Amino acid sequence: MKILMVSAEAVPFAKTGGLADAVSALAGSLSKMGHDVRIVMPRYYKIDRKKLTKLEGPLGVPVGMGQEWTAVYTTTLPGFPKVNVYFLDHEQCFGRDGVYGTKFEPDFFDNPYRFSLLCHGALQVCNKLSWFPDIVHAHDWSAGLAPVLVKHVCRSQPAFSKTASVFTIHNMGYQGVYGKEKFPDLGIDWNLYYGAGFERNGAINFLQAGISSADMVTTVSPTYAKEIQTAEGGFGLDGLLRVRSDVVRGIVNGVDTDVWNPAKDTLIPSKYTSKDMKGKAECKKALQQQFGLEVNPDVPVIGMIGRLVSQKGIAEVIAPTYGCLYNICTTMDVQVVLLGSGDKWAEDEINSLQSRLPNFKAMIGYSEKISHLIESGSDFFLMPSQYEPCGLNQMYSELY
């Protein structure tokens, strides 16, 4: 089966959360099963062109009120040589810091245009390659236009006439809501504003459109599939999901044990197993050194990795008036390390805390290598999410 995955992120190329892990792990697993899987995503400026192969000729992408021209680069997914990854290279849209935004502009004003370019471009890549998928698998709101294009635009073309779409919801809390005036950026007919399910409360809702248009809707666990069909967990879209419940499925996220496995992990200082934990001590020592903490095997190290946003419970950890981190670090003989980025207030508060607490250290940003080091070197893992569709780090922690 030919499967095209459309995603704003995929490890190791770009990551803000578990979406990136899930996309790459699923693509790799499906490839192992014999499927022809390909990923299309943006080439953000931190993705080095020198490590990629450029396809011949520019790619014309219909978006907005006209057409954009992009370059297309490609490589294979590390560890999965049969999974081709294609990158849309467009400096104006993707040549900037941040996937969806920055701490100064958490949600880029032109995201509707940027991610419409991604979805249109993904299908144009298929035309360029003369490779036409059986399934277009779109991930989260940023790829929500893809199922719309499959259903309302592409099926009139013979090459896509039998193509089906799957839309995976990784987090209902992020829906891609923008003002109606942005609809022309999407490069589709105005009749699809209502006809494809974009309209909600007088605005564009990319997640709603993806749910409305996809042939199948999946999410990251069976429990979450039930939760999002309730008023408490549906973030306003529970009614639509109940109407479409016959095509909604929950498939629990898994762990790629070729990547996340202390016995095989190439990113940690020393490998180990549950039967031989000597390497764990070496990883803990390296973690303490990396973050400038006292090297002491007897002091428990608490690790935390995640986006610094309210859904991940960051306020309950660091907020000045009620956060628990200050009390933990001042009343207990522990060390705490944190890796993440997100809301500006949270990043500023973390920097303030680590300047006052010698046993708390943080790295603002994301590093795949450091995330593996934290998992392998920590004694405990802190994951204080307000709600969690599935969560991957707790699964990694069980292995490490």
C-alpha cells in the first residue's frame, strides 16, 4: 500500500512534541510491514540543505490567490532506508525559527498560508514523482486541509480517484482557529468554507475541517477517542465527533524500540539493561555534568521534558505563588533537570528559578540527544499534564 504522511514535524528533523515521534515511528513501522511510506513536511531553516538531495526543477503549488514556487529536497528517515522524506523549501513561509511560532509570537499570523502551502505542496509532490498514494494520512490541525483536498479537489483527478484519507488528532486542544478573513490564503473555493466544515463561530477551524472531510479519524488511544466525544474532552467539537463516531478510532501510540531502548540507544553515554544497570550510573553522571550539577550518585535526579504550556501542567510546577518546584528544591535533597520551550512567561520564570536554585537546571529549547540523556540519567520523571491524549515520555521512562 502507498501511504503519504503529511505533518508539520517529524523526528529527527523538527520536533515540538510527541507528534514528531509518532509520525516517524509509525512511518517506520508501516515500512517494516512492507508498505511504501513517504513523508512530506516543511524544510525549516535549521534543517541543513547540505544533508539533503534536491529534486530537479521547482514545484508549483496553488495556494492563496495564486501560485507559489518551492524547491523540494529529500532524504530517508534515519533507520528506515525505504521511507523517503520530502521537504518543501520556501524561505518566506518556513525559513524562520519555530514550527508554529516563537515565544514572542506563539502562533505565527500567517500559519493558515504556511500550512496550506504544506498540504497543497504534499499533493503536488505526488504529481511531480508520478507516485499516487492509496492513503493520505494527515496529522493534527496543521495538516487539516489535506483531507479536504483529497475529498473535494483531488478525487476528480484520475490519479487520486481511489485515494482515501486518514486524519489523526494528536491533541484536541490545538485546533488551528483563525479569522474568516484568512480563508483566501487556503487556495480553495469559498463554498468549501461551509461545505468542507471550516466554519465554526464565524472563524476558520482547521481541525474541524479535517474531522469533517476525512474518510477515517483516528486518535492516539482508545480512551482518548472516547474522551473527545464528551463535552469535557471535546473542546467544542464533541458533537461533530459523535456524529462521525462510526469512523472514529483510538489506536494507542507505541514506542519505537529501535530508537528508545537503553540497550540499543546510540545517543546515550553508556548502554544498559534491566539485568545490568552499570550503564545507568554512567548516564546519570553524564547528565549531572551536562547540566552543571554536583556529580553525586546518591542524590535522586528528577527529569522533565515537555512543552512549557498550560496543558502540560507547567504552571503547577513553576508558578511563583503555587508552583511545587521551589518547595521541592529547597526542602528535599534532590536535583531537577528540565528540557523544553514554550510560553515566554514560563521560560522567563524557569530562568529565574535556576538562577536561585543550585539544584535546578534547565535547557530552553529542544535537543534529541539531551532528551535521551535525561531519560537515561534520571531516577524519576515528572509529567504533570492537566490532560494527556496518550503521552510518550512516560512510556520512554518505563523503558529507561
